[in-house]
Amino acid sequence: MVTAGMRLVELLTKEFTPAVGCTEPAAIALATATAYHAIGGEPREITVSLSTNVLKNAWAVGIPGTSDTGIEVAALLGVVLNRPDAGLELFSLVSEKAVEQARRLRERCPVTVTTQDSVPRVYIHARVVTDRGVAIAETRERHAWVKLLAVDGCETNASSAEQERGVVSPRTIGTLADVLSAVSSIPPGDLDFLLERASLNLAMAKAGLATDDGIGINALRHGAIPEAILGRGIGARLALHAAAACDARMAGVQLPVASCGGSGNLGITASVPVLLGAEELGAPREKMARALAASLVTSLYVKEFLGRLSPVCGCALGGGSGVAAGLACLCGGDVSVMSAAVTNVVATLAGMLCDGGKVGCSLKVWSTVMTACQAALLAVNGRAVPAGNGLVGPNLEATLCNLARLGSEGMASADQVLVSVLKGRTGSGA
């Protein structure tokens, strides 16, 4: 018999996975690599058509192994690297030679970037023309779900192995309380892999604290801001490490992170504060792993209401909810306390806009983790934002439905406006 706990382990195995670089440009590179690998030859032209969500998140982030940002570089590197088997870790293969090859290819192979309406929020259509013909690959719903559509006029139906395996949804288990109860039933050893993968995010945090890349959030560590302002509490340490990891990743530091639900920043936010919080509290390994699992499944649960990509900041709402639940778990809170902590986060951060992937996301991560710490402490002490306050409904699921409605109906045109702003600036992410 397949238990709810077993289904959650399967979910986490699929959704908490390594990626190098921001997942949107990595997915663009994966799509062009898939198309080019099928046709080969001398590249003549590349066209990528994207959803507005993918475009905004790929526009301004650093590409690992390069000093560049943007969509055009990602598309070119996919062709140059020609390794679709590397998946979302494709950018780990970027070298100085590959960067130079991409630069030269850019001179003779134009890249056209367009947006497309009425498509899934995660959507990439890559068309690669070479002296041998044309190949088309398409990504839908998940960043790694690449499907080869056509090679030199002949239609194909080749899906990625991950896509063939299908989807495990936490909402099929029940309410968040049901999901968190199932986490408590998972044998401790079955969660050890989470700690191993999360160590990637701690390594990225260490890299972020040691570099001035990005906005240089490591300045907060080295005394540029008086401690009397920032404080020396656990929350500030947790927030700094998570923000530093995000800063380094968005700047293009060439290290892998464990992404959650297709988002590296979500994976960082949902894991780094929980691991460091467990360390600060002296929690045993088993409790640390279970709190991390609670954080990750909560993040994925909330994200199912918002969508894989959305106008609101999924890292703040999903990751912040996860951190709050995980910290509440570490403090001995039961499922009702963890649910209350999530309510507190949603009530606080519901209005945070996603204005695309960039180094500035690190400050949103900082704010998110600080809010999550406060939300968890309030919940552990029996305090939660009551029903009837703004988006807060009679139960958590009603609250999340209200949040989803705000993101889909209330902010329906937000991404189009944002893309217009991005395209209206001098230069482009292309």
C-alpha cells in the first residue's frame, strides 16, 4: 500500500533537485540544446518564444560561467554546449571556451526573442535553423519538461524522461494539516537525502558571503551596518545566509543549488533558514530533516495555489510559508501551529510582486525570512492573524484560495505591464 508519507518522499525526490543558474535561462538553454542536438550542423538562426513569466525571470539574471545576463546568451549557450542530457545543470558545463564560441556564434547566428500569450506560465518554444534543416523543441508546465516537436519538417513526440514519470501533487493528500501530519509518519532515514541536497544551498550561501557579486549583500556581515540596527539575533543570521545564497545565484555564481518546484531561490529560502535554525537550536539530525521536509512540502503546497510562476513572489509566499512551518516544527509546534505560522506569512507578504529574476531578489529573500521567523514565533505563542482580516479566510485553504484569486484575477495584467517596462529600457535581456 502506498502511504501519504511515501507519496511525499516521491514528491520531494522529484521537486527538490539540483540546478545551476536561474532556472528560466537554464530552461531556455535546455530547450535550444534539445532542438539543436536533434538537427546538428552549422547554426543559422535561433528563435525563442516565451511566456511573459519566463521572459521576466530570465531577463536580468547572470548566466553562470559568464559575465553576461539575458535570454540571448542562454539560447546561444544551449546550442554551443549541445548537452540536453545535462538537464537544468547544463550551465555547469560553461567554460571560457564555450563563452567564446557563443560570442562568435552571436555574430553569424541571430537570436530572436518573442513573447506568446495564452500559453502555460512555464512555456518556451525554441526553433533552431541550421544548414541541415530546422528543429523545434517546446517546454511546458515544468522547466525540465522539454519535448522535441519536429525535426526538419517531420513531427516527433519525444518527451523528457521526467515528463513521462508524471506529477505528484501534495494537494491530493488533503489539507496542509493532512500533508504535515503525513510528514511526521515518514521514517527518518527516508529524509536523509534532503539534508544532502540542501547542503548545496549552504555552500551557495557560503559563496555569497565571500563575494561582492550581485548587490554585495555580504556587506551586512562585515560591519558596514551597525549591529544596533540589524541586531544579532538568530533571525538576522538566517536571513543573511539565505539572502547571500540568492545574491550569488542571481549574479551567476557557477555552483549548483537544490531547487524546489523549479525555483532555485525557493529551494534556498525553504532550506537554508531551517538548517541553520536547527543548528542554532541544537536539534538532532532526525528533527532537522523532518523540519526541512515540512518546509519544502509547505512551500510546494502553497505554490500549487499560486502556480509554478506567478505575478506575486512565489519565493516569498511559498518559501516564506515553508520556513515559518519548518521553524515552528523545530520549536515543537504541531500541525495547527505550523498552519497558523503559514497564515501569518500569507497575511503579511501577500502583496509582494514578482518583478522578475535578478540580484535584487536577495533583499526579498531577506525580508521573507525575517517575516517567517516572526510568523513562526507568534504561532508558537498561540497568535495568528484572525479570519476576516484582509485575505485571511475561515481556514488556511480558504486563505490560500483568496491569495490565488488575487494573483490570477487581481494581477492578471501585471506581467504584461512589467514586460513592457523591461522592454522599454535601453538595452534588453535578449
